[in-house]
Amino acid sequence: MEKKVYLTRRETFAAAHRLFKSELTDEENLKIFGKCSNPNWHGHNYTLEVTVLGEVNPDTGFVIDIKRLKEIIHVNVISKVDHKNLNIDTAFLKGLIPTSENITIAIWNQLANKISGGKLYSVKLYETENNYFEYKGE
């Protein structure tokens, strides 16, 4: 019987964004998105959790080398979002309203085909200590 392990790496980043639709007025955006539509932006200190599921490699004892997973996350996500304006600076979010829901799915898409030695199981994004968003590729 194969034994699977869930491995989770946690990272943090700080970023600014604005929730708005350009075809709407500031007043209309405010009605839809509230204070998150501030024309001068607002920011969060996000916490990202990336979970990989896989079998333990009998030669290494790893599902995936955590140092390698950290590098994959940093190269493909953190370097592109940390201390950035998600509306302007982050190519993989272009054309999206940068809600935490959309950011979570976009991060999944950045990582899904980069993981070897296991399978990307979930991406969880904490926007605040009270709110988090999780995507499992469904």
C-alpha cells in the first residue's frame, strides 16, 4: 500500500492592489468593492501556503526537497508579487480583478506544472488573519 504525505510550505509577501472595473465610475466601484476600491490603492501582508501531495521517495525520504519547493515558489510567485502593485506590476494577474480568489487561482496556475516529486494539492492564501482562500485545481 502506497503512503502519501501532504507537505506544506508557508511564505509571506506584502502587496498593494485595488479592486475595480475600469469601465465603472469610482462611485460604482465603491458600491461593489467597498473600501477595497480606494483609488489610491491599499495593501495586505499575505501568507501563502502551498501544499504538495506525494509518496515518500525511498532514496531520499522526501516527497519533494523543501529547499527546492521554496525555490519554485520564490521564482514563480514571491519574486513577482512581493512589494508590488498587483494591478500594475504582476504579469500573471494582468486582466484580472486582483481579488484574493483570483490571486489564489493565478498562483496555482504559476505552480501547477513546476512541481516534481509530488503533485500540487492546494494553494491557500491568507489575506488577513480572519480570511483565507483555498484552491485545489478544480
